[in-house]
Amino acid sequence: MKHASIISVGVAVLISSAALAQQAHTGVITEINRLNNTMAIRPVQNGTVGANTGAASEAFKIQSGISLDSLHAGDRVSYSASGSDGAKTITKIQRQ
């Protein structure tokens, strides 16, 4: 019985960390490379505390099937990304 509870806790941790990776974020597109299907997004903090601090842009790959035609540098977007720190991939993006 002890093994079952340890396994169930481990599964719950994996599921919750995957859900956090798919959380929606808000940012401003700083660069789009349509040839390589990549883009850079500068995260924007919601709220007023620290909202004007300059954060560095993050580079992302774009998941196949996502169209970049309506997106341009300077657009504010909400997006979801998955992957590790080295290779993040945008799985959903929407212009605000």
C-alpha cells in the first residue's frame, strides 16, 4: 500500500508540473522569423507592481500548424509554451 501512495504522489507532481508549463502567459512580440518558425517574446507582467521593468525577450519555436500570418513585431499576445529552458515551443498564441 505504501508503494501505491508514493507512485500516486509522483504522478500528481508530474501532472501539476505539466499543467504549469501550459499556463497562459502575456508578452510583446519583439522578433518573428517566418523562415525558421521562431519568434522572440518579451514577457509582460500583469498588474502594477514591477510592470514597467524591462525583461529580456525569450526565444521560442512555433509548433507546426500555428499560423504567423496575422502576427507582427510589437503585437501584444497571450501564449502557452511547453518544453525545457533550452528549447521552448509555443503551443498556442493569440493576439490581444
